[in-house]
Amino acid sequence: MSMKYLLRFLVLCVFAIPSLAEKSADLPGWYLVWQDEFNGPAVDETRWKIEDAALVKNNELQFYAPDEVYIEDGHLVLRSRKRSMGGREYTSGLAETKGRFAQTFGRFEIRAKLPRTQGIWPAHWMLPADGTWPPEIDIMESIGSQPNWIVMSLHAGEWPNVDSQSGEHIGPDYSAGFHTFALEWEPREIRWYIDGIKRFSTQDQVPDKPFYLILNTAVGGDMPGAPDETTELPQYHLVDYVRVYAREVPGTFFLTTAARDGRVEVSPPDRENRYAADSEVVLRAHPSIGRRFSHWTGDFEGSDNPVSVVMDSHKRVTAVFAADPDAPLLLSKGKAASASSQEDHKTPPEYALDGDPRSRWSSKFNDPQWLMVDLGESCELKAFRLAWENAYAKRYRIEASEDGEDWRTVHSARDGRGGVEELVDISATGRYVRLTGEARATEWGYSLWEFEVYGRRKTPDEEKAEDSP
């Protein structure tokens, strides 16, 4: 579901010829790392992030709305409807494990029933946790007008020289019942399975970094085309379960960590999260802005942070966070904004400060570019939150100033990864805060859903003390 349909697209067609069957249902040799059977009353947001944005990448027409993702009768439901929201004509659903769970290598298995109508584009796919693109792995894509057609892809290389390898399979009507779509990703090969039969594989440019999962249904776009007079809405993309496995390796154990309002740092890091038996790892919980660490749950319990854990078995550990009463305040919402440029009248600088995750600022397509906020008075600056759209900064700096003329750098980044960046432990003061993009990560400009400045306003006594000789 990337920009792949604008790129060189190599298709290796694999039709309904019997091939190698996948492992039996008990999957000997595999360890179940992560799963969701969708048996609860609501979506488990410690496992899934529900999108609330348009996220248009291939000329799609939908707005991804949180209320289009829900649990019903033991299934995750992604609903697509004709409904105006966020400047789009349709709403649909997207759930992802970004920031919750990512894994390098393993088996990723999804049992689903796909929607069927013109202009609908269901997909199960994966992106790198570090925010880069390419690579991308598409476990399954289909279009509602051809519900028996499945596309499986790997997009690799380095932008803009993207190499796409894909296999196609023509099978039964995948909207008529539930079917299993699986991916086995090993260091030297990726294999795609549909209902237990291998349908495509590649050994070329296999990625070796953690990926997270995405389940969505797009409306319109380059692959299915737009809805027309034959389109029937609403449509429902049903997911029965998602299961992720890792290879069993004698003498090693697998560590799975999770967090909703923060992240868990593991030391020493391992790209597969696999550790030698009886080795020791250190877990450190990092809360999001406005939260504080509370405790650990799962196969390790306690309130120490950081904490050492002995890997004497497979372990699943979750960091739990609570509201922080001493957290810095959001200072920038609704404040005056200015910028070096804007892409068009729909993306002015004030949209990055309005608190609406569906609106954004976007610059012209050249370097450098800047976005500035006037806080109205001098404040203590404690943290920043940058919510990037796809067009993010590879290299940038954040500066503060009391008068808007003399600037001092308070943070700089030389290897930006996009997504949501939370910068904490900032110690600075200033009335004006400026983000300057020095090098773009894509061919487009710089685009932010939100630029948030956190801190504390100075008390009258502090201001008097500063003004006194």
C-alpha cells in the first residue's frame, strides 16, 4: 500500500498450481510470540494503534476513522462507508502495531474474510519500525472487483530506486468465507502462503530489520480505481485472528515487550529479540510525554525501572504507564505560527499547532524550510513532540529565541526516522521556537500533523528575578 504503483513493477505470476504446503496447524519448530484472537469486547489498544487520518499514498479517497475499527462476534471489523470526514468522501478502517509490536523474521499469519465491491482495496502488510521506506512487505492485497485475485509483494532497494517483486494468485472468492494468509520470513528467503499452500517466494533483497503489521481497507486509489455506480457500501473486512511466530532455536529464548503510552528499551538489543539461555537483559521503560512509569506485568512483575531480567524461558513483558501529575504543559496549541513556505492553501503553518491530528502543515519541495511558533511569552521548554506525515526530515534542528532574532539550538537530529518523535529532557527557555528542516527524507517537502512544545510558564516572581539587575 505504498507508492509502489508509481514505480517499476516486476510481476511474477503464480497461479493455482499445487505447491509446497506450509507447516501443520500445530506449527512444530515455531514459538508463538504474539497473537490477537479478537475475543474481547473492544480493540486492545496495547496491541493496536487505530488510525485517525487520511494517509493518502496512492490517490485513495478514504479517511481512516477510529469508529470504523471495532470488535464484533470474535472478529476485528474494518468497515468502509460513504461518509464525509476530514475532507474525504469515504471513511474506512486501519489498525497497526506501530509502536506496540515489531519483529524481525518469523511467521505472520492472518485469517480473514475480504470485502467485495468496486473501488475497495483490502491489505495486510508490513513496514519497518524505524520509519524508513522502502522496504515494505505486502502479505496480501486484493481489490473488491476481483475478489479471487491476491497479490503478494516485496518492495526493496533505496528511494527513489525501488525494486518491486510480486506474485499473483487466482483462487476462490475470498469474500465468500474466511481464508488464511501467511508469510514466512527467514534471513535468506521470504515465502507467501494462502490456505496452507506456498504461492510465491523470493530470495532477493530480503530485509533484516524489525517490521510492524498493518491491516486496512483503502477506498479508491491506483490499484482498484474509484467506486462507481456498481459499488455497494458499507463493506466489511473481517479478521478472525493474527498470530506471529518465531523459529525455535535450541539454547535461546524469545523476549517480547509491549507498551501503550511509551516504549521499552532492551539492552543489549537484538534484531530478533532472541537471547541465549540464562543471559541477562536490562529493560528500561520510557513514558510518553504526560505519562510516568507505573509497573511491569506479564512474565516479569515489579516496579523497578530499569530492571534486569534473566532469560531462563520465553518471556512476554508489558510496561504500564500512568498519568504524570508533574508533566510539562502543552504550550503551543493554538499559538501564532509562521513558516518559510507552505505547499498550498490547504496546508498552512497554523494547522501544525491546532491540536487536530487530521490537519497538517506542508512546505515547498526544497531545502531548507522552517516552522516557527510564538508562545506569547518566555517559557521554560521541557519537551517536543513531532508528528510527521510521510514527508519527514532526515536532518533537522530545533532552536529557541527570546526575541525571534537571536537563536540557540536546543536539539538537533542527523538521522530522523519520521513517524512520531518525542524529545524529552529538554532544558531551555524562550518565547519563540523554530524547527528547521535541513535535509528532506523524500522528494516532497516537510509535513507535520502536529508540532507540540511542552514546558512551563514562568511565575511572576521568576520574571521579576530575571528583570532585576
